[in-house]
Amino acid sequence: MIFPKPLRRGDKVAILSPSSHIIPERVDGAASVLQEWGYEPVICPHCKGHRGTYSGNVEERLADLLWAVGEPSVRAILCSRGGYGAVQLLPSLPTELIRRDPKWLIGFSDISALHAAWLRAGVASLHSSMAKLLAEGGTADPCSRLMLDVLQGRFPRYSIPSHPLNRHGQATGMIVGGNLAVLSALVSTPYDILKPGRILFIEDINEEIYKVERMLYTLLLNGTLARLSGLIVGRFTGQHSPDRNGDTMEQMISRMVAPFGYPVAIGLPIGHIDGNVPIVEGSYATLTVTASGTTLQLTTCTPADFPQ
């Protein structure tokens, strides 16, 4: 796995909108924070565009992304928001271009599709909040500071209290994940990141419990759930819990993975929430789940140290 180089003062950070359109003021606010951090924001031509639900047509959004990936002076790419549309860019996004000049990709939600492209290229990326957090939280927001830490080469360690549905144990390996609906739609494609031995983290928004269960059955029936080394259940927001069948989201997920022996950690603040902590996709992780709580340590690691 290749880790992009830490950012230095004066480095350019491209801001683009590969999916849905965004309130323009949030882009401007994010750019101001990047400037305060000492970076040079570059707002791509179609970043503030508006075409239906998208920021631009496929060609326009792709042009912004290809420029940012290929421009040597750009050292990181901040996606303004998620929504839907990133998957439309995958067929025209060359893997070798991502790998030729590795740079940080920043985003979450629908951006999980682009994280999958980075992982396919063997390049680590940053699952993290986007323009809204930077614009509204400013430089002092704790998660923004954690994002900055990663961009400057300092990887995080998280500790949270125990959850009654946790399964105790320790797992080590590559950590991958993101939005479950996006990841499950990439199964059996070249962008399927759910490989044996990996620690998976999942989150989602506005998905009913039975719909998430249906996604997990796909992963159960194709063997993915059995081959994980650990599971981190982030936040599933915007749905009714429990549902009419009596399960909460966490109870349903716990039941789905009950046959397997790896550690399960519920409640890490990852997802469509305030306090969405950054995760370095493709990094080496140690997940420890005990009766006293959960810890997650992220570090860099050479490819020989764990399965790719």
C-alpha cells in the first residue's frame, strides 16, 4: 500500500464535487480553512455547478477529477460532499493515473466509490468529513484537527466505551470500508474492496433496517462476512429503530455476524454525524474490543506485513 506524502505549507488542495451539487458558500468556507492551515485551495471549475441533482454532467465532474489526480502541484483532493454520482466516474478513472502520483483523497458517504478506486490502485485515502464540516466547524473542530493530523502524517488512535452487543477480541489487518450501500453495490466488480482478512467499517444514512439486512445477506451468501478479521459498526442515521420486526439496527447486525468469531465493535463515531472521525483506508489497524471499551490504532505498514 502506498501512502501519499504528508502535506507541506503551500501545497495545493483541489476542491471538487464528484457527486451531488453543494451550497457554494460551504466550498468557500472550506477553502478559507485550508488557507488558514497554510495550504492553497484550488476550486475546480465545476465544483459549484448545478445540473439536476449533480454538480455537473459526467464529463464535467470527470474532467475536474482527472485534472486534480494528474496535476503535480495538487497534493490532496477534498470532495465537497457526497450524495450520488461518484460511481459514474469509475469506468473512466485510470488506476495507473491514481498510482502514478499518489495524493490524499478526502471524503465519505458516496465518495466510498472513489475510495474503492484508490484501494484498487494500492493507494491509501482518507475517509473523513468534507466541506460542510470545515465551513461550519472551522479550524478548531476536533474532527477537522484529526483530518489535519493525518494529512501531516500523524495517524490517530481512538478509544470509545464498551457496547453491550460488542464481541470481544483483537484483530489486525488492513482497514477498509465506508457507506454500506455503496460498498455492497460494488461487490463482484473490480472495485470490490471486501477481501479476506480485512477489518471492515460500515455506516449509512436513510436506510431501513431490512434494507441493510438485505445488503448484509449479500455479504453473507458470498462469503465476505465469514472472511473478515474484524467489524466496526459506525452510525446508521435517519432510520427508525427498532423496526416493526423488533430489531434495532445494531441488534440485526449483531445477529448477522453471530456465527463468526472475530471482534465486533459497535458505536465508533463514523458516519453522517457531528464528530465523524477520520479513518485512513488501506492503513494497518489494530482493533481491540474488551469489556472496558474499544480501541482502534491506525499506522502505516508495508505490504508484506498483512494481506492486501
